[in-house]
Amino acid sequence: MKVVVIGSSNIDMVAQVSHLPAPGETVGDANFMQSLGGKGANQAVAAARLGGFVTFVTSLGNDMYADILKNHFKKEGITTDYIIDDVNHPTGTALIFVADSGENCIAVAPGANYSLLPGSITHFSKVIDEADIIVMQAEIPYETIKKIALSAKKKGKKVLFNPAPACLIDEELMKAIDILVVNELEASFISGIDYTDNNLEEIAETLLKAGTSNVVITLGSQGAYMKNAKETIQLPGCKVNAIDTIAAGDTFCGALAVVCAKKEIDREALNFANTAAAIAVTRSGAQSSIPTLDEVKHFMLEKELALSFNF
């Protein structure tokens, strides 16, 4: 399962607070931690831990964090040969508040991530040729995402796109996306339809009509919903004690990419991704929360969830 993840890599500055601050409010007694994150990096680590052969393409800054991140990716078994060194900008940084409830809010200073410009594609076009699936998020320039997706589509490669932070997607790019993975807010923003508990089908139909082949809407503790031209699947959430939702969506995307690199999206693929994300929310941090393949297999066995896929 050759998974190529193209996206962001950040240093996460995390404050654990009793509740998310309202505008103008200062919340005291926060606990601070620094960790490795970025949606691209999180999804690359998730895919690697969950059985994929992963190459990560990102841009890192001219600072001490670049070497820390590269060494970390190598320890995870991720190929780092195509990482770009940006001498003019710092490595991306995310400022994160995590409430005791597990909910979070995030502000990102992209730094070197925005140096991953369309012209840089020539640097890593070879790995696209060799990939089974290309995975991207919206923390790098839109023009780069679009150019990669169109190139991958012409080469017959699967494209999984997670438009987070939420962004509008033009028709040409939407038609190049095989699997669109969004949460409720992103689905609402992109479709232009306000999300309610009973209009998932309407939102998914709108996104399918826009051109993508498969729509996956992650629903947090409520599970996940998938729709394509052939079927609709709705999975319940796994009952767990959630303490931190950071990287749950990224874990879901990485897990889904591993299975979809080898077969079409189905209930088993969604169960695998849903389970991986459920385990992640029981732990603190971004990449530190991502489970291994053995942990997911064990959890699925305990819950009597089918997993016939041969990793």
C-alpha cells in the first residue's frame, strides 16, 4: 500500500484548559505542552503506523524544528527523501486550546508550509507515479493541491482530499477527487447547506453532484457517513472515553487511505478508520495519540467488527 501524503508539518503549542476561552476571556491555570503536528504530518504518521508504506512531501523551515521533524518521520518508517527545505521561512506552528471536554480550537501560522508551491511538483513527481493513493489537506496552497490532484488523476491514481481548514473547491478539482473526507462543518461550508441531524444525504448528494466520487462525513462521537453512486453507509460511533479530539480526523484519513490504497471504499474500510480515530481521542496530543495497527486490530476484535483486509 504505497501512500503518498502531501501536506503540512507543524510544531503544536498546546494549552490544556478547563473550557475554551470566549472572545476577550483569559483562562488561567492552563497546562502547556509542545508536540509535533500539522495535518499532513499527522496523516502520514497515521498511515505509517496503520500499515501503509508512506512517503511524506512537505516543506520545513530554516530552524531547529526541521531536523527534529525529519528524524521523527524516519523513526516512524516514513520516507523523507522529498521533503523541501525552505531557508526563508520558519517551520509551521499551530496554537491549540484543548478543553477538559476534549473539544479544541486551533490557529495556524503556516510558515514554510506555504512554500509548497505548484512549481515544486517537479521535485516529487516520481513518487506520484509510484503511489497507490495521494492524500492531501488544505494547509498548503490551493493551487498546489489542484495541480497535484489533476496530475494524479491523469495518471490513474486515487486522490483523497481532506479540505481542512474548510475551503471552497472548484469543479475541476472536485472532479479529480476520488474520496472527499470532511467533518460536519466542512461539509456544510463546501456544500452551502446548513448541517442538521437529518440532512446528511442532502449535503452528500450536493457534493457528489459537484464531481467527487465518494463523500465521507466524519461525525465525531456519532461515527461516520459515506455516500457514493452505489451505496450509502452510516456507522455509529465507538463508545470510548474521549479526552482530546486533536488529530482524530487526521487519524481517520490516514487509516482510510491505507485500506483504499488497495481496494475500493466500503464498510470495512470505514470501520477501520472509525476505530483508529476512536482510539486516538482517548489519548492526549496529536501524533502521540495515533494508534498502531495491532491496537486497531485488537479493538476491532473486541468489538466484533469484521476485518478481512490483508495488511
